[in-house]
Amino acid sequence: MNITPYTRHAYYYETDKMGIVHHSNYVRILEEARVDLMAKAGLPFTEVEKAGLMIPVLSVSLDYKFPLRFDDEFEVRCRVTDFNGCKFSLKYEVWNLTTDKLTVSATTSHCFTDDKLMPVRLKKKFPEIYEIFSQFADDGKEDEK
Amino acid sequence: MNITPYTRHAYYYETDKMGIVHHSNYVRILEEARVDLMAKAGLPFTEVEKAGLMIPVLSVSLDYKFPLRFDDEFEVRCRVTDFNGCKFSLKYEVWNLTTDKLTVSATTSHCFTDDKLMPVRLKKKFPEIYEIFSQFADDGKEDEK
Amino acid sequence: MNITPYTRHAYYYETDKMGIVHHSNYVRILEEARVDLMAKAGLPFTEVEKAGLMIPVLSVSLDYKFPLRFDDEFEVRCRVTDFNGCKFSLKYEVWNLTTDKLTVSATTSHCFTDDKLMPVRLKKKFPEIYEIFSQFADDGKEDEK
Amino acid sequence: MNITPYTRHAYYYETDKMGIVHHSNYVRILEEARVDLMAKAGLPFTEVEKAGLMIPVLSVSLDYKFPLRFDDEFEVRCRVTDFNGCKFSLKYEVWNLTTDKLTVSATTSHCFTDDKLMPVRLKKKFPEIYEIFSQFADDGKEDEK
């Protein structure tokens, strides 16, 4: 799958008194990129949730390099890693397109559950979604080469 | 009912690049004060929702006077107005206790619905809650004198 | 000026436990639309602030009609009203393009100040910006007919 | 130093459509706890910034255990680790006092800079602040035993 990165401009309300985008907002930006990635892969998150599959966040880690400022355009490059049918991770890079600098590198990890938040074996219950994640994971390995 | 105002300090992440609390945050602060008011009146919002009563927001209006800055302590004074059994309004004043200036004056209006968001006649369905709102409204009238 | 409306999808993190976009987020959405409007009119907000002109918010009022839900696409139509060289207002309609319903109608009012937040007469200090706002205001009157 | 943990209730607007506090808000809660810790240690953040010392965030990592829901009371226990005069880390545990479960464990790392964001040697430039952080770090070691 060849998926274009998620991109937008930084909002005024995302800045703080240091004049830069507040560090908490990147967790939200990662979520925006994740939702965008899934939609572009034919897995709109609204459909996934309607089918009864939840994908909660287990962990987030972020390294802050250079800031975004108001109205800076940025792009989020992300790829699936470590998919095993029960869990997976995503690696992200947020690039400031206005300054051409790496802003944040980050990882999130997730599991698959039903709507009662009980673990689900993806391959058995949601084979089509399993296929898409398998392909994501292959693409991720390809990128690492 | 003699209810003490809601109070806290402004958070760092609530500021924007102008160095003041971003104007959108006051809508959230009003909600905090509303929840606090109801808890102090013996009507914790969690209980109200559990009983199947929803209180959606119909409108919000805010006038910005003087800003809050990071760590400024503020107090929200609020009172119920215009309660008629179906709808009510709240009037708020956010006071900056660090500078002793009025920061924001605001109004919100609300209705009562069931959990399908269909209108509810409070007096019939939730007589105890009706009583508390009646007393709120009387207190509000008293304050206006 | 013929300016295309601002549009995006509702983010997951903008929803609340009622399953709808939390009412506070519309104040942020109005700001996004305002910044977008000015950029499209040749007045990028970053340039305006660099030139030493601040445009603080004096008041906001919102009427909530029908909610936005996660991933709903919306469009914000806005126009300048009541421009007098010192102050102006904006009227907004947020339309849910997924359900084709009016979500929120709103007004914000603003003044012009220097970077010390002292009032500024736009015509004298920033004649080019004055011209653009005059044209905005004319467009607004046209729309009202 | 014996410092009481930071505590408050979860706000309504912090919840998302899953009915739990959105995972991005914990980054903000950690900041609240950090600011509170410093104030209680006699180092109010406003004073620190006025003195020209900035303490930017280098990294954040969070592990999500059990959720907070609306109005749940929580407590944040945090302690300084790895202070070396240039950098330090903080370890946090967010405990849900309503359910008595660990909600989030987290780490943030920080450096010291001047207001141009250039690195600062704390011991030389801000000896009093150096002393307080040294004591923090000793307390942290004590806790680990």
C-alpha cells in the first residue's frame, strides 16, 4: 500500500505561552494521522467501531526535536510495526514542512478488543481486517530495509 | 442554598501564544463550575445521568473582559436563572483572584431530556430534581435584588 | 471576494461521553475558520501579527442545533459584519455535510490593537488591511440581501 | 521533602466517545502535577520562568492501565529521577481513587535552558534551584529503596 502522509497546519489554539505548539497536542495529532491512515487503507475507523472492533491505546511515547509554531504546515509519516494478530505498534515522524525539520518521533501500541474491551483474535473474528494489518506490517518491514 | 464558588488555578496548557488563557477554555471552565455547583447542591452529575436525565447545552455566550494568565487563581460565581421546568439558564462571572478583575461574564442555556435526547417534563419525571432547580431559581432571584 | 468555506472532519478526541463533539470545540473550530478566511483573503494571520496588529476576541456566542459526531465532515460558512474601522463581527454557520444539518450558528466580535493590546485605528495604521476588511463587510451586506 | 500528591476529579470534557478520559489528556495531567510539585517545593513555575529559566519537555512516555471516567477522583504521585545538573526525569503514577486502580504510569524528561532555549548549567546560574532539584533527586532515590 502506498499511502500519502497526513498533513495540516498548526492551529492557533494549539500554541502555548512559549509560542510553540503545546507538547500534549502531538498525542492528538498522532491519533488524527492514525485515523487518516486507516481511512486511506480502506478501513474507516467509524466502520471498524460499528463492526464491534475497538483498538484502544496501550502506550504512547514521544521524543520532541524541534517545535511547530502557529500555522506551520506539517506532515505525519506513519507505519505499522510488530503486528501479531493481537497487538501492533505504529511508528510516527512529524515533519515541519515550513522549516523542513523533524518535530517529533513517536510510537504508539494498541490491542484489538470487542466493545466490552475483551481481547479479540483478529484473524478469526475479523479476517478482512487481519489481511489489511498484515499488509501494513509487511509494508513496515519493507520500509525498514 | 449558600454555595461556595468554584475555584482553581489556570493551567500552563490553557495558555496560547499571546501568553493568556485561550478564549475557548472558558467554555470548559463554565462546565467545570456547573458540575461543581450541582455536586454541592446534592445533585452530582454522574447520578443525574445514571437516573437517565440529560442536560444538553442549547447556547453559550461569553464576554471577555480581562485575561487570565498562567497560574492565576480564579473563581467562578454562577446562579440559575429562567427555570421553567423544561429549560433553564445559568449566569456566570469568572473573577481573576490574582488581579481582582472580572475576566469573563457568560450565560449558558440548557434543556432536560431523556437519554434518547427527547424532552422531559422535570416536575413529573424527576420531582426531587425539580425541587432543587426551583430552589436554585429562587436563590437566583434573591441575588438579583 | 468569493471565498470557499472552511471544511474538515471531526476528530475522535473532539467527542465526549455523549458520543458527540463536545460543545467547547466549536469555539476552536470558529477560530480555524477565521484564520482560514483571512489566509484566503490574502491576510495570513501570521503576517498580520508580524506587522504588529492583534485582533483579540471580545465576545463569542453559539447556538447549538444538531451535533457533529466522530468523522462527520463539516463546513463553516462565515462572513464579516459590522466593520467600523475599530471593531467588527463575524457570523458563522457550521454545517454537518454528512447529515446535511445546521450544527451551530455563532457570532464572534473583535477589535484591532497593537501588540501592547492598545486600540488601533485601522484606516490610519494599516490602510491595506482596512481595505480588505471594507470589502469583507461589503460582501457581508450583499449576502444579507 | 514530604510532598502531598496532586489530586482532582476528571472533567466531563476530558471524556471521549468510549466514555473514558481521552488518552491525550494524561500528558496535560502530568504537567499539572509537575507544576503543583514545584510550587509545593517552593519553586513556583511562574517565578522560575520570570528568573529566565525554562524547563522544556524532551520526551514523554505513558503506559495506560485502567481508565479514568467522568468525575473519578485521581491522585498523581511523582518523583524526580536522574538529575545531573543539566537534565532530569520525572516518574509518575496516576491512581484512580474512585476505583483504587493504577490508571497510568509515565515518565517525562526535561532539560534546563535560558529564555532563548540555550542549555544552562543549573549549579552555576541558579544555585538555589540546583539545591532543590538535588534534594528532589535524593528523595527519589530514597523512594526506590
